[in-house]
Amino acid sequence: MISPSPAGLVVTQASLDDWPVIRAWSEGEGWDPGVSDGECFFAQDPEGFFLGRIDGEPVSAISVVNYGADYAFLGCYLVRPDLRGRGYGLATWKTALAHAGGRTVGLDGVVAQQGNYRQSGFELAYKTLRFGGVPAAGAATAPGVRPAGKSDLGAVVAYDRGCYPADRPRFVERWLGGTGHRGLVRVVDGRLTGYGVIRPTVGSLRIGPLFADTPDDASALLAALLTEADGRRVAVDIPETSAAGVALAGEHGLTPSFETARMYTGPVRPYATDCVYGVTTLELG
């Protein structure tokens, strides 16, 4: 897909080889992406990433990643700081959004852009707060919590399906096995009651998702995930509607530092929002 745009801008699909540019811009915005996010993101939809270029030089980026026939997620919406205000972002947006077709599109929008997103047909679902810091000393690992193994993949994919607006088995498999990623499950009486993943970024560690049946399951998983920190900073993005998730973050000494809004262009498949104690990633939902 190629789209001519203002002032010589040409928007094309990006490849995994282009990810370092997108990642560097994301780091410049303080978004702190994971070191191996790119390989996991592109595994879900290798045609869902776009770059705008002028004379071959990248100036804008966006992703619109498709999940099945009904749902897509928009992220990585970036314009090089010295070239903002020239229409490059909007042109890139329009080209990429066509990739979603008739799907409902979700995004996690920063505060400064939420008005623009509303004008483009996105409506607020809930706010998300990023909690971060060096966690307080953790408790002993609770019974039933253990590393996710290959034999757990089917159960984790099935559990994830109930906690997200779309099926995403390919992404979940890569997310559990990504470089530096550590996935944990909790199994009680032979049944999976939650799972979580912690992964490294350049400056810290990020937790997501944190999905669990109950606050006790979430607490057990979060405490175990935080043992990976070893004095490093950790961040987790928690829906403001999850009072239990917010409370858990506070119990571990994490404080809010960043706010986004989950927004959709239309209806999404019902899912267990009360089981979402931490979203997977702001870039892919």
C-alpha cells in the first residue's frame, strides 16, 4: 500500500527492519517499549505497521494491527518532533486506518490527543493509569504460581480469550516466549486462575498482561512477577476501573505517573473486564 501525501510524504507498510526507528521515537516520548516488543508485535500482523517518509527518510509512524475479522488496535502513532504540525501524522493515520477495513478499532490515547481521537470517531471506554517505581520487598511465592511452560499454552490462550476483545493465539504464544519475557501462571485445583508476563525495557521492567480470576490470584501473580525486579524500576498499566488492581500497585510501593484512555470506534466483544488487573501493552491493547 502506497499513499502520496502532503509535501512529498510517502506512506508505506513498514517491516520488522524498520522497528528500531519506531522504538527509538517511542523511547523519546517516554513510552518505554520492551526490548523485544517488535518481534512479538509483527508476529500478530506483519502488514499492520506503517512509516511515512520524505526522500526516503522516516518522519512518521503508526500501527493498525488486525485481530481476526472484527477488531483492530491502533498504536505507535508518532511524528518526528521537528516535523510536527505539517499534516504528516494525519496523512499517515488515514493510510494506516484503511488497513482495519470495517473492524472496530481500539487505542490507548495520551491525554493531549484524546480530543482529536474523539473527532475521528473514538469513544472513551475507561482510563488507564501507569503505576511505576522500585517495588517494595516481595512476599514468598504463593501456592500454585509457577513459570508458564509449553504445556500451558493452550490453557493460557483460552484464558486470554476471555479477558480480551479478540482471539490472539499467535500473539500470546510469542509474548510468552519473547526474548527476556517471563510468563507466570497460577493453577488452583488443576485449573488456570490467571497469568502474567514481565519483560525488560531499556530502563526498567514492564508487567502486562496481569489477568486473574480474583484479587487473591492477581496478588499472588503480581508478587511473584515483582521478584524479578531485583532493585530495578517496574511499571504496569492498570485500568482505573480496577480498584483492586490500583490497590495492589499501591501495596507494592508503585505510584501513578502516566495516564491514557482506552477508546473504541464501535462495539467490542464482551470480555471479563473484572479479570483485567493490568493491560498487556498500550501499543497492541
